[in-house]
Amino acid sequence: MAFTQRQHSLSSVELLRRQYLQLVDPEKLKIPAMEILRLPEAQAKIFDNLFNDKFRSFPSPNRYKFCILKKIVDAMHLSIVDPQEDVVSDDLVACLAQLVAQPLISASVAAQQKSYVTYTAPSFEMDAPELTIFEARSLLASSGTTGLRTWEAALFLGTYLFSSAGKYIVQKNILELGAGTGFLSILCAKHLGARYVLATDGSGAVVNDLESNIFLNGLEGAEIINAGMLNWGHMLNDEILKGGDENRSYDLIIGADVTYDDQTILALVSTLRDLADRYPEIKALISATARNETTLRAFFHTCDQYAFNVKVLDIESPQEDEQIGFFIPTSTPIRVFLITSAR
């Protein structure tokens, strides 16, 4: 067998693994080509990397696992050319049988439950950086908070920061507003070379979950990252900002999907101004899904009122069929703003 075909089998299976660990929509999963699925080594790799819990630190939810495994096994059956030579792995068939025998919760219930979601950085390296977040996939938690899932704008900004734009992060002190699950803060602390990261949110419940995700990624007790409450529009909390270092200052503010609600824009920009007055050299990178142009215009107008310059960065979004990590739907545009003080 040609080396190129074996190389292809590894790369296509690796892409499938990354999508599976991120719980990408089953309809958007890239199943390897039939000539790859027929290979015993490809089937063994799929089983070990996706469905063998002995090799998985963070198992996927059973409903998702069943849906994807059935899709793969069906594709393997279709790939068979010679029934005497081409077979479907016994391990995969046995795993599917076990899942069929178990009761599965409904899709609506599954969306509300928290699951381990592992995000792989967009790198062609086989050992690309990863981080795991324990989160709910629903759009809105029953408590009304939006901070219990990782939003597309965070993945988009993470992709940008992982590129050559990572110069914003290396050896810098980072403050995240509206950190939610902590995806961006953990990425900066664990993989992007930040000196110090403070992840903040206005919800105590979200901050508690954020701290759990910091622990999940092996950063608990590390002096490089902390989490705390910060309510926009309120007086800044010196104790949280200093984090035990009286001389601590910040170089960069980051935020993802923090401009979605026009009712909170004034408070957000007010807090940006308070931080800019305290740390005169600070900049901000804010990513926003362009759901509502009126809300974005209100954000620009308020930034102008508070003496900020806003630059829309020219970032080309990779098409979905070209993405190799931090998988993001491209149906709605996402923008990144570089904000600096005009004073």
C-alpha cells in the first residue's frame, strides 16, 4: 500500500477525532473516504481515539456517541467491496450494540446537560494543543445566563490569537471580560504564553464553573491564571485585579460576544474606560457575532462617546470545509475589534 494512502488515512481520521471531541454537529462531521474506512488500521484508530473509554479521559455523551458511531459504521458497511476481505471492526460493532441496548435521553434534555468538550487548536501538528471545557450546549441556561457554553465568537478570536496574531498574548497580562466557560482565558494561559490571565464574569455561578474548567485543564493553583467576579458599570475591585500582586497592571482586555445586548453596552464601555484610565497603555480585542447591526452601531457610538478608537480588523474566516480545529459555523459573520483609548 502506498505511503500517501496511509498518510491520508491518519490525517482524515485525526480530523474526524478533532470534530468528534468538539461535539460538532453530526451533519457537518467529515467522515473519511470509503477507501480509508475499509482499512483495518483506520478502523482501529477510530475506535481507540473516539469510542474506547479506556483511552479517553473525558467521555462524550452517550447520545452523541451513538449518533456518530452509527453514522460511521453505516459508512463502513457501504465501503465494503469484497465481503471476504473487507469487514467492520468487531470493537466498533460491539460498542454500537452496547449503546443500542442503553436508553438514550431526548435531544432537548441532552442540550441542557453539561458535557466534556475538547477543543483542538487549528494546527497541522498531530499533537496540536487542546483544552477541555465542561459545558452545556444549549443556547441559554435555565438560570438565564449565557455563560455556560463556549460561543462561536470565542472560537473565532481563539483562532486569530493562535495565528501569528499571538503577539498580543505572549508575556502579557490579560484581562477577560464576560469570560463564560473560560475558553479564551485558559487558551491564553495554557498555550499562548501569557504572563498572567484574569478571567472575569458578572455571574457567581459562571465564575464557579470557570474555576472548575481551570482545574480541568491542570491550571488550578498556578499563579498564571485566576478567576473572579467583575460587574460592568460598577467600581473596579482592586483585590481581584491585583491578584496578590500590588504592582500588577494589564496589557490587553479580551472579550467574546460581549456586545450582543444593547442594554449592557453602556456598562461594558464604562468598564473599558475605567480600565483604560487605570492602565493607560491597555488595548482591547473584542470579537462579536454580527447578529444585529443596530446593536453594533450602538457599541461603536458609545465607544466614541467614551473616547475610544475602534478598528475593525481584517480577518479572513476559514470556510467550514477548510477548518482543522476550533470548528466554527460560518453562516453568521464574526468580527474582531481592536479598541484603544483616544485620550
